[in-house]
Amino acid sequence: MSDDNIKRAVDILKNANLAVAFSGAGISVASGIPPFRGKDGLWSKYDPVMFDIDFFMQNPDESWRLIKEIFYSLISKAKPNPAHYALAKLQYPVITQNIDGLHQEAGSLEVVEFHGTAKTLTCTKCKAKFGIEEIDLSSKETPKCKACSGVLKPDFVFFKESIPQEALSRSSFLSSTCDVMLVVGTTGEIMPASQIPYLAKREGATIIEINIQASNYSNEITDIFIKGKAEEMLPVLAEELTK
């Protein structure tokens, strides 16, 4: 069945005017970054309230201890896997829920980071921005602004924060104008990101899904379901499409 579905997917993607990829946590698992949900997900081990923006603003030291442990210890070691490189080879625009920057590192030229990025930080006081390489995260101290000593916040979206407007606008445009959306490694549980494939479907796009198991999309809007790991299935698609 998967072979037939891969062939169907290849035929559709070859004839697409605009194919857009929509990726979630599942695409980065092979890079050593665990998903947030599920029995082995980060939220099974850590309290999500630590990533509530109100909690962060009131308890930055406590939040930062966990931020370093979860995000920066993992992301600093993570490298793109074959799934990221396959999408880069195809050069589809990517809308990603991930904050790890691995699509860009693999070579994808257009990446819309729907939930922001862990690669930069902004001062909560003076709004100065810093690259992660400018900050010493090995220190036990909470990262502070070099200009005003205000607390720095990673530029990813915390609970109760709004989606960055530029990412929201670009995602909406790509979703409403693409004729094929390739959904990879996401269960479709996180609002409002989960609505992106639904928008594409409403505007007439064919939905091709790659996941290790059925998602919220599978029985509702997915036209072709390819069961398997992203790092195994995407390189097969890319190879067929670039022959």
C-alpha cells in the first residue's frame, strides 16, 4: 500500500503548481529532539506551565533552568536528518511548528517558523535582540541583556502568546494558494497551527500525509496517507521527484 501511495504522491507532486510542506515535531525526532506529546513526550516529564508566558515573566530563573535543560541542551546537539535534507532538495516552502532551525540548516530557503525560533532571544525590557551564539548558556545565571540587564526571552511562542504576525500571514497565504500540501510528522493537535492543512484543503489542495500513525487529519482531509518515518519516506519521495 505504501509503495502505491508513494507513486500516487509522486505523480501529484510532479504536477503541482505550488507544493508546500507543513512539518511538526515528528520530523525532528531522528535528530534527537523528542516530541512534546505522547508517552515519551516532553510534557510527560515536565510541567507545561513552566512555559506559560505569565509564569516566565514572574519566575524567569525557574523557567530558564528548564528552558536550558529541555531546549538548548537538545537543540545545540541536534543536526538535520534525512527528512530535512529531502525537503531542502525539493525546495518546497516549509511551514514548520518546530523551533529548532533544522530546516534552514539543511538548506531549505523558505521556512515559515509558525511558533518562532530558539535561535534568537529578545530582551523583555529594552527589546534588544541577540543570536543564541552571543549568549553564554553554560552559565547557571539567567541570561541577561548586554545593553540593559533585562531578562532575555527565547523567540519561540510561549503558552498565551500570540503567533508572530508575519508567520501567520505567510502561512495563510501559502496554505490558501498551494495546490498540494505535504503534511509531515504532526498529529494536528496544536491550535492554531493545526488549522493550516484544513485551510489548504478548503482552498482545493491535495493533502499528502507522512506519519508513523494516523493523525487528526488522516480520516478527515488526507487524500494520500504514507505510513512511515519521515526520515525514511521523504528521501524516497525526493529521489523519485528529482530523477
